[in-house]
Amino acid sequence: MANLIINKLYGIIGSSLTHSLSPLIHNYLFKKYKLNNFYGVFEFDESNLKEVINSIRTLNISGLNITFPFKEKLIPYLDKIDTSAQRVGAVNTIKNTNGKLIGYNTDIIGVRKTIQNRFKLNIKGKSVLMIGAGGAARACLVELFRQKTNNIIIVNRNGATARKLIRSCENISNSTRIIYLNINKLNNLDKIEQLEQIDILINSTSASPTFLKRTIKRLLKNKCLKNTKIFDLNYGSRALSKNQIDFPNRYVDGLYMLTAQAAASFKIWTGIIVEPDDIYKYVNRKLRDKKYA
Ligand code: NAP
């Protein structure tokens, strides 16, 4: 009989986790590094958040990833949050050290590694157009400010949310110029002063791929979007499919970001440094073999 006793327990908490790739990634890494640990899925509804956080201590769960809708809501129940999570105002990784729960945000690293490793781009002094103004947009902004991006234009359906996001960044935005553009005025990009070229378009909305396809089509009427790279945070069925992409060399979906943020969580928990490329290749292989839907 197989040995069912595991050393440490990890997992992901959220409200809808059927398609999460995190168990696949972390159980692969535990096996690869011969750690007798296990990564599970803990799906529950919002009203139980406090009890769930307390049970991390009771059950001695060593670490967790956090996803929608708890990334911000769980902060009051943690013992400490590190600078990354303070900057984003959201936690996607918890480490339990002797009952003390510390929150981190590794999405910032996911954004950084995607821009560096997939686009091979240094965004210092460059211009970025971001569609969306939710939690993931905030993680992108923190990284863009860190890299001293020159211009950021935020396009969002709800203007009040976008303006609130911009206001909340005032103390960290250093020299970056950041403005809001109404989603109905996408044709006006060329008219923005001192903006000749958009280097990256980031889609941080949770809208359908059809929305992104339609929006890109409208945006491409602007000259400043001629050679723009497109970073879509969505992956799997939520990203553009092959036949929806007109410029495959310029489009990267969110799967690499997912693997890079997972590698960063794994390092927080185990101290082991893992290259996102290794995880990325493994996950792609599994998805291709359709062994993981
Ligand atoms: P969120 O906080 O709920 O924000 C959602 C954003 O999408 C808002 O700006 C919202 O606009 C916009 N939106 C939603 N439906 C829309 C529609 N039909 N048309 C236009 N805009 C729409 O979500 P989030 O946490 O930022 O996550 C955003 C996406 O990023 C999700 O799909 C998530 O899976 C993905 N993500 C990926 C990774 C990764 O590792 N690859 C990491 C984090 C997040 P309004 O403000 O106007 O409502």
C-alpha cells in the first residue's frame, strides 16, 4: 500500500476552482524535488472566510495560494503582510510559520517575468496601455512603476473604478504619467500628447476573448499601436484562441504569468528557486495531451 502520510500540506483557496492549474504545478514541483508534500484545493464560499483562515492554523497547513474573491478580503485575518502585498493591497500567497500567517503577492513577479522572458522587453521609459482596473491591474501597475515606465493609459468600462485605482497609486507612482481614457474613446489615442508609440497593451479584464478581439480591432486604428505587444492576463479558454490571433508573434497569454507567480510562491514556501520555463513547458505538455482540462 502506498505511503499516505504526507509531510506538509499546501493548497489553494477560492470560490470556484474546478479549472485551477495550481495543484498540477505544485504537485509536479513537490515530486520533482522529492518533497513528500501535497497541494490540494479548498473551495468554499465567502461567509466562511474567518473560519477557513483559523483552520489553516488548526490543521497546520504550511502554505496557501489565494484567488478570487479572497485576495483582499483575507488581509485583516493575517498576522502580517509583506511589502509586495502592501503595495498591491492583495495577497495571493500565505506562508504559515508556527501558526503565524504571513501574506505575500507574487503576481507582481508573474508580470515582471512575462515581460522580461516572453517579450524580452525593458519597459523603462516605455508606454503601456492597460485595459481593466481591477486587482490584477493593480499588480501590473506596481511592476510598471518599479520599472519606471513613462506613460500608462488605463482604459476601463467603469470610469470611477479606474480613477480610484489611479488615485490609490499616487504615493507609489514616482515619475510615471498615468491617465484614464474612457473605453468609448479608443480612437483618440493618437491625440494624447507626447505619446507616439504604445509598447505593450495589457488586458487585465476578466471579459470574454471576444471583447478583447473587438477592442484590439478598434485600437489598431491608432498609429501608436502599430507594433504593440499584447499581454493578455487570461489563459486557457479565457484567452484568445489560435484562430482569433492575427499577430501571433506579438501576443502572449497569462499562462507564463501563472507559472512565474507559482514559482515565486514555491520559493517562499520551500526556499527552492525554480525557473518558470520548466513549469511552463510541463503545463503546456499536459494541456496538449489533454490530461488536464
Ligand atoms: P477584477 O478585480 O474582478 O477586475 C475585473 C476587470 O475586468 C475590471 O476592470 C472590470 O471592469 C473588467 N471587466 C469585467 N467584465 C468586463 C466586460 N464584460 N467588459 C469590459 N470590462 C470588463 O479581476 P482581477 O483579479 O483584476 O482579474 C482580471 C483577470 O486577470 C481575470 O480573468 C483573472 O483570471 C486574470 N488573472 C490572471 C493571472 C495570471 O497569473 N495569469 C493573475 C491574476 C489575474 P469594470 O471595473 O468596468 O467592472
